[in-house]
Amino acid sequence: MLTPLGWGTAAVSAALYAAGWWLGYPEPAMLAVAGLAAVAAGALWTLPRPRLEVRREIAPSRVGRGENAVGVLHVTNAGRGVRGITARDRVGVGEAGGSSRGAVTTDVAVEIPRLRAGGSRTVSYRLPTGRRGRIPVGPLTLARADPLRLARRTREYGAPQILLVRPRTVALSLLPSGRAHHLEGPTSDRSPAGTATFHALREYVLGDELRHIHWKSSARTGTLMVRQLVDASLPTTTVVLEARPESWPEPDDFELAVDAAASVATAAAAASFPVRVLTGNGPVADTRGGPDDREVLLDRLTAVMPEPGPRSTLDVVRRVRAGGSLVVVTSGDAELSRVAAVRGRFDRVVVLRVRPQGPAPEPPGVQLIDFGDLDALAESWRRLGGTR
């Protein structure tokens, strides 16, 4: 297609030709013919289409915010020889929750070396992971322009893939709930006989009790399947994340809040405890204790964005099933008194304040942690684990 310069050249050439014809001067007509010929030559220059086959990989496909991720392109030349070219891979920047942030894209330059007919090369490059969300990667775009930049044609290669940039986490210990018979937690995702509740089906592994085999599913799949059981009496860790936009004037503060919520939730999930994550818009994740819970929680928290919620934090907490530990992640002082009002419904209540403007009194029965980064959260959490 013609560039703005090409369209301008064509328009001026047409005007010159009309003026030369109308005035009877051959010189303007000759210049017009030369201009139109240059435009036509430029359009023909961009017609050849390199026959490239592009296969894309993202390694790894799930990373924490700020961690390294690499795009790998396997390029095969299915046509004639191709000289070294510079292509651009389209990379989205943040698509969490389908918000308008997903409209931001950037192009990463990818140098493709000379390829003989039938030749293949593998090219890798770093992907931007500074923003949390579902990041679309691809397609690879190759632009061909004539020397005068009168025409330019862009072609796309390779199916796009998704890079999931999840919240950053820091290792935290499991927060004791305050009930002695639950402090040790389960040793696996299978609960002791007599206190077990069905959770899911999984493949049989050596050591499983034969009485837990689900024979109907085993006959249908051709593989021994057993019932996965969890201890229904384990206390739930409830994480409530303040997500109203007015509470987070700085986007970086909200990202830190999501990181903190993810750290608390995955710490409980790592010990196979049930975890519940909510915002004012409703539940984000609800896990019952299992080996895959950590991945589920991180994937669900990837999509959380600031948005108006129909309920306040107090309303959310009041609707939560009582018992276990409650952790509220917020930015200011307004939630402290509200959380204290429902203190009696939980065994332990902790409020995490992200970069507060100043100190605040700690309400009775509520433990308060102020932090400005994940390292500070980890240190304060470690001290908190020794208090009751």
C-alpha cells in the first residue's frame, strides 16, 4: 500500500499532468509521468512476499512480574533465499481483566539472519514483564518498503501466544489460626481417615489406600483413579483485597497490594490449607487445599484490576463464612475500624497497609502490618508469626 509520501507524490503528479495538459506545456506532464512511474515502481517493489514459516514458543509461559521470559521464533524459509531482515514482534503490555490497559502494545525488533531456500534459524529475544496481565505475543510483522519510501507492505507470520505475567510473591510462613489442633496443618493433600471430604479424582500412586479407588472412573479411563480427600475441618485463610480505584491513586501501590495478597494466599496453599480470595466485586478464587492450588491462585490474581465494587470491605467480610484467619490488604485507615467490628467472627485478623501516609492505632484484636515492599512484608510477617 502507498505511504503518505506515496499518496502525496501521486496527487501532485496528477495535478501537474492536468496543468501541463491544460496549459499546453510538456515539462509538467513529463514530471508527472516520472512521479507516477516512481509510485507504480514502488508498489511493484513491495509485491514479493517472503515465504516464511514461523513457529513461536514462550519460555516460560507463566512468570512473576519482573521475572525473565524469552520469546523463541523458529523461522523456516519455504521460498527463495532471503537476505538478513529486521522484523518486529508485536507484544501487548498488560491485558489484566480485559481492561483498557490491554490496548497498549509495543513492537520488539527481531533480527532474522540470511536464510537460504529451505533453511531454518532460531531467534530468541527478551519479553517485557514489567506489568502484570495476559500479554499477547505475536504475530511477527515484516514490513517491505521501496527505496524511496513511496510504498510499504506489512505481512504477518506465526500464530500469537499468551504470556501470563502473574503477581510477584515472597515466601511467607503459614499464619497460625489460633486453634492449636490446626497449627501443624496437613502433611499432604490426602486427609486422615474419618475426617475426609471428597475433593477431586486423580491417578493412583503407590501407597494410596485401595478403598479410595473410584472403580467407575477407572473402568472408563483405563487408569486407576482414586478419590482425592481433604480435611474439611482445616481453617480457611480468607484474603480480602481492597480494589476500589479511589483507594489506589498510584498504580504501583495496587500492584504491590496484589503481590502481598498473592504471597499470603500462596503461603497457605503451599501447606494445603483452604484459601479464599475476594474483592468488593466478589470472589476471585476459592480453593480447598491441593497440590495445584498455588497455580490457580496466581492465575486468578493475574486478572484482578482496580474497579468500582458494589460492596465495601466490611460488607465483603460480613458475607464470608466465619472461622480461620482473615487478612485484609488495603491502603488507608478507613478499613481498620470496620474490620475490627467483625473481629469476633475469625480466629485471627491481620490488616496489611500498603505504603500508608502515617501510623495508625492498632484496633483491639486486629494485628497491623505497614509495608513499602515485599521484603518489608516478609520481615514483619516473620515477627507476626511468633505473636498470638
